Amino acid sequence: MAEGVEDAPMDVDEQSPQGHSRRRTVIQSTSSQQSALEPPDVISVEETDDDEDDEDGGSAGERSIELVRDSDSDVIELDGGEEEGEHDEDDEDETDVEEDTDAESDAGAREGDTQQLDNPATAGAATGVQVTGRQATTSAAVPGTMPGAATATPSTPAAVPGVRVISPVRNSPAEFKTKSPRRPDAKVESDEDSDCCSICFESWTNSGNHRLASLKCGHLFGQSCIEKWLKGQGGKCPQCNAKAKKGDIRVIYAKTVKMVDTTERDRAVRELEREKQLRRKVELEAAQTRLQYELALQECNKIRAQLDRERQRNTQASSASGTNLSQPSCSQASSSQQRSLYKFDSSIPLKGESRLLGYDAQHGTLVVSQPSPNQLFPGFGVKKISAMDLRSVQYVSVHSKAIRDICFSGRVDGLMLTASVDKTLKITSLMSNTVVQTYQTPFPVWACCWNQEDNNYVYAGLQNGSVLVFDQRDTTKHVEELAPPRARCPIVAMSYVPRDPESSLRCGGLLLGTLQGGCFWEKTSTDYKPHPLPMEGSCTSLKFEHTTRHCLASFRPDKNHNSTRHLLCELESRLVGEDGRNQCSCHVVQTFYGGSTQKLLTRSALFPSPGDPGQILVCAGDEATTSAQLWSASTAALLQRIPTDSPVLDVCPFSINNKHQLGVLTDKLLRIYSWT
């Protein structure tokens, strides 16, 4: 409880009965501990001046001071009636003062809040003791001051002689202290102003979009931050919630506000944008120059082809006239053949674990199967690469596990059929980059193909050797299953053969390659009939060429053959029996030999020559030499060996804008070669 004491001393002159002058000081003390209904304590200090000796024989001029406290419980008296040198027997007794040891510390703690009265006599009277002797009389010589009484403090009452406790103390000495008003603590404010925006907590700048600005209320922000705030927060200050609008924003130029100098940075950013624009312009000019170069190169190739044809005509004319120029003609053809080969154009790095390479001729897009580049969405899909500028376009996620085969429908809708070991066969639209149809299979799918005569049907070659036929109009299950005529082994490749009544193979059907040989399923009007083909060995790839109706089958080395073999076969059929049944078979036209090792299921290619459409080329990877080998189908001569840094997994010829190219796929790189 806070204590407050207000004392107002009053001096009253009285005449004693003996005729002496007498001064009486009355101090009215009001304590905060008293209630408003109780009367205040009155302390009277009486001083008596005697000009003559009293009855007791006291010396002249001796003063008697009496301190009287008008209270019901406590009376404090000061009486100086003894001579100097005389002591009461009670003065020899030790002073018994009861006080709290913590009073001194509590009084010291409140020293800044309260102060002592100017009159020391009041402090002496408040202790509730009786002071006698010459010390008290002498100290009271100066009226109203009483310096001697100041020594009788509550902390050292025993130091003053002639002090005796006559009554217990009810009120503490703090009641006689004047309360000084407590000064409020001064708020310590930081001398440093805030140097960051309260919206984004970034430093202000003196230039650029985040320069220092203020609102009408005076709060500081970054200019770009407060503009965005007022636009989206209903027009109020972020700090004081006062109404504000965009017109209230004012840019501030203050030297005392700390700002980050971003002038050089902004200038560097502007220069960077300028350099980017110049770079785009240079790249565009380079692309235009490259296009002009390609067009000029095509014109040169056309002129060269015309020149070769003119030479052939001249040779034929010379032969007709009897001039023997056949040998120079052969040498010229040989030099022309050596000159028209594939040359390296560019390379495209891949993520790794790439396996298959396909080409959609309708949209000019190359696709490469690879794992997902995003770890958050695992799985396998295809990476689309534009054949026009050989730049990666987009990654399309398709399967949850590795893809084993890719083929295209050849229609303008851009549908891609993929087979995967996750026991699914899926149709994906490359125009929308989404999976449009999924077929579930009981075993992993190793190969797939479209029905070239009716695109509503698709085929899936399973790991157990059977073939499932699916109808796109019925998505619930497969419509037919073709059981293998031989042992159940995985189907590694398949191609659809359309009907051609004028060719050696008149009927159409499904051509299969397994790890134990080959098989042809003839498609009749009602069902499919199997025809085993005389192919021995572990087949790794099977391709069918529509113009010549020849097929290329690649086989691994085995106990009967020490090297890789690529067999160019011609399919044929003949009628047998009275019912006119077809008997299909094949005979080897040409054999191409590769290296002595092959561990991977490398896919080969059979395609017409870009320089001479009447000639057929064979291209396949060779693990022993880590290269792609190119042969002539008519002469079985090795035309070119394309070196690579790792084993070739797949090769794919394609052409766009009359430019013939060859894609060679390895594990982490796609190389593009152009025909020259």
C-alpha cells in the first residue's frame, strides 16, 4: 500500500503560569493508514524558557521540551528537567528497541519515491520514544529546527543517550514522509529508424520499383509493395488501417533514411535485358542463315543428281554406239555411292536408361522412351523431339514401368501405341499429351502393333508367347487370343503385313519374332492361322518393308553361329490342298554379319536408300565395335560404320522437308546424321 504523509507545523506562543514565555509547535500528521472517519494525530512540541532557577535548582536558561502525541494509544513526551551530568537510573539500562531488520532496506528502496520531513523533530517524535537530558535541551536551542533530534533515527536509536521506549509503535516512520509523485519511466526509443519495408521485409532503395514511398498517414513502404497492397486489400494502410488510395503514394527523398543503393544493379539489369534482346536477334538471324544454307544444299544435291543422270545417259549412249565406257561408269557409280553417306548433324543429351526410338511422320516428331525426369512423379514415358529443329518439346508420362515397344497408327490423330512390362497396353495422343485408352493384360507386354488395314484393332505380344487382339470399340477385354504354336517364350517384335494379291505373299497377317524363331499368323475372314517360319536362333528384332515386302530378322550369336546375324528374307505363299489353303514360308535373300557379342535387344532398321529409292539399306547396332553399321541390301557390302561412345540400342530413319536423316540412340545420347 502506498503511504502518504502531509505535515503542517504551526508555532504557537503561550504564557506559562510562572510568567515565562512558552512556544508550542503543533504538527498535524495524517497517515494514509487512517480512515477518513478517524481524527488525525496531533503532535505538540513545547519549549519552555526559564529566566530564573526553578524549584529543583536547575540552571538558568534551561529549556524543557515536551513532545506530546494526542492519541488514544501512544504518547510521546520530551522532558528536559535534569541538570547536565545527572542521569536517571533508567539511562544506564540498555535501550531496548524492537525494529524490523528489513525496514532499512525497504526504506532505501523507497528512497526515490519519498523524502524526509524538513523538521527533524517530527522524525524523532514519530519513533514513539522519550528523550531526556542535556542533549535534547541543547539541541532544541534553535526553535523549529531541533538538529539534535535528527540523530534519533529509527535505524540507530541506541546512539543517542537518554532514550527510553515508553510505548509500542503502531505506525511506521514512512507515515511521516512526504510522498513524491512517481516519475514515469522514460521510453527508450531506438535512434535508428527502420530500414526495411513492413510488407515484404526487404530493404528500401532509392531507385527502381522498390524505392522509398509513404502514404498520407506517414508510414513508409516500398513503392511496388504498397501499390500491390492497396490494389488487393481494399485501400487501407497495412499499419494503421487508415483509408488510403493509390494517389496518396508519395516518393520520399530523405537522407536520414537508410536505403540500399541499387542504381548499379538496375543499370546492370537493363543492360542484361538489352543483351538478351540482341542475343535473340542474333539467334534468329543464325536460324535464318542456317535455313538458307540448307535450301542451298538441297539445290546443290538436286543439281548433282541431275548431273549423275546426265552422265548415265551419256554412258548408255556411248555403249549403244560401241564405245566401252562401262568400267569408268562403275567407278563413277562407286565414287557417287561413297560420297552419298550419312554425316553427323547434331546430338541431343538424354536423362539415361533410354531404350526405344520412334518417329511420327504425320507430325514430324521423334519420341524416345525414358524414365520420368521428375522424382515426384516416377514412372516411364516418352520425350518428344521436334524433327524440324531437333529441340526437345515435352515429356509425356505413360507407364509405371519400362516401355518395351512403340508404334504409330500413321493417321493424322497422332495416336501412339506402347507396350510395357507393367501388364498394360496404352494408346496415347501426342496432340493432347494424354493417355486415351488402357488395356490390362495377364502378363507383361513385350511387343505391340496396329492393324494397318483396320486401325480399330491392336495387337499385344505377351511374355508367355501368346498374342491378344483388342478392339478400340470394346475396352472391357480382348476379343481374341492367339496361342503360340511352339514353346511359350516372349514375343520380342511384331509387324503387321497387309494383303497384296500381286506380290509373292498375297495374304495378310501378323509377323512375329520370338526368342526361339519366327512365326506368321495369317488373317482369314474368320480367324487367324499360324505358319511357322524356318528361322532358327534367338530373334532380337523384326522389321517389315512394305515396298519390297521383305523382312529383316536379327539374331544373337549362338552355338551354331559365332557372330550376330541379320537375315533379309522374302515372304511368299502358295495354295496347297483341295480347299485352297495358303502355305506361307520365307527364304533368305541376304545375310549380314556383325560382332561376336550381343547382350541387349538391339533393334535394326530396313528402309529404302535416300539417294536411290530402288535400293534397300540395312542398319543395325554392333556391340562389339560400339557403332552402327550400314549395309547395302543388294550387294551385302558394308557402306558405313558410325562410331558411338556406347552400344547402340535403336536406329530410326526419317525424312522431313525432303531432308533424309538417321537417328542413332544410345543409353544417354541421341545422335542425328544427315544424308549427303
